[in-house]
Amino acid sequence: MIPVEFTYERAGSVDDAIAKLGAGGKLIAGGHSLVPLMKLRLSEPGRLIDISRIKELSGIRESGGRIEIGATTVHHDIATSKVLLDKCPVVADAAAEIGDPQVRNRGTIGGSIAHADPASDFPAVILALDAELQLRGKSGARTVKAADFFQGFYTVNLQPSEIITAISFAPMKAAGYAKLHQRASHYAIVGVAAALDIKGGVIQSARIGLTGATTHAVRLANVEKALAGQKASADTIKAASADAGSGVADINADLHASADYRRAMIAVFTKRALEKALGRA
């Protein structure tokens, strides 16, 4: 299909983008989330503001003991980043699982997170990493925890005049991502990211993010609770993940998978993600 008529403008800076956004319109960088919706006329912006060439929005850097990824950093750069592969490989793992080479070379992490497709990969990962999203708008800058960002079906804690500038998180080696992907699109039918804090052979705490199975990315609090204080072992992981889907309400059902199948797969892929995390601990 053909989208409705629109005007195109290129922003020269973050402040310029915010000013243009305040006058009405939609931001675009890679366009792999927005353009398909425009073609189906599920989104009909009359104005597109291109932020893909704003240098300060791109790149992967370390600062103050944290890793920061600019919002317009493309998936390929994340998947191949030496910093991430060395210090937080779960992020690179997830990026490498997204779509195909064309999507990975154009799609951006900020666009993926802001769009919050129920089956996208990064939301689960940033939940598991307890990441912070840096936002800027007409009222200034603010920081939002990933746990407070995803609120519902395509609904996030982002005001119409705000832009995601970066995502930051502490390095985490003991983390893994596993997903059952739809063969054509590689979107997650079920995707699970797990991060473990292990000391002295004991799991001090766990954070587990789920995508693909419900209206928006959520934490698996029941599994996190079952793991805390337990011995870091394969048996612990098997027991804690066995009933992982029981605490998830409103499971998605579509032509790719029934609700019952998705619920069963939550347990399978929670176990796989936790095994990856344990193997890296």
C-alpha cells in the first residue's frame, strides 16, 4: 500500500529535532518500525523529521562505569561492538538476532524501543539489564528506568515532544538472550533475557525480561523470586524456570502461535536464557 502524503525534514541537532517535533510530526531514523505502519496507514503522520544524521545520537561509549548506546546506533554496530562483546554480550547477542542484514544495517535501537512492538527484542534485554533511558524534550531532560518505560500495547513513557537520546546500563557478563523467532521476520514469538548476580556460588538476584508473549515487555517476577538466594546451578535453573509462564497474564495468540503454546515456550526459553547467563558467570 501507499502512505498518505507527508513532508520530510532533516533535523540538524537534538534541539532542532525537539523544536520540529513540537510543531507536529514523527521522528524517523532507520524507519523499519514506522514505514511499515505508514504503508498500512496504521500511522499517518503529515510530517517526518529525520534524526539519522545527528552525530551526538549515535555511538557506543563507556562513562562512569556504565555503557551508553546512542539512540540512532544501528543494530549491526551493536552486534559487532567490541565493548559490548567483551563487557555486556547479551546486548550484542540480541542485536545479531534482529531481522536480516538490511534491517540490522538501518534499524536503530532507539526506534525499536520507542516503537515498543510486542515482539521486538531489545525491550526484554534492557529490562534484564535494569537499563535507564535518557529522554529530552521541551521541558528538559529526564531519565526513565526500563521497568517504568513499557506500559502497554505500543504504549511507552515518552511524551509527544520527547526524544530518546541514549540507553545506559552497567556492564553485565552473566546475562543471556534466547528466543523462538518467527521464520520470515525473525520477530520473537517468545524471547527471554536473563541477568544473574552471582557471588560465592549463590544467586544474589536475577532479572528476567520477557518479550513476544504479551502486550508489552515485562519482567518474570516469579522466576526472579525463585532464583534469589539459591545455589547457582543447572538444577536451580531447571526448577525455577519450569513454571515460568504461570505468572504471565494476557498471553498473545495469533497465526504464529496459540496462547497455550506461547505459555509453554516461556518456560523453555527462560531456561535457555538462564543457562547462557550461568555459563558466562
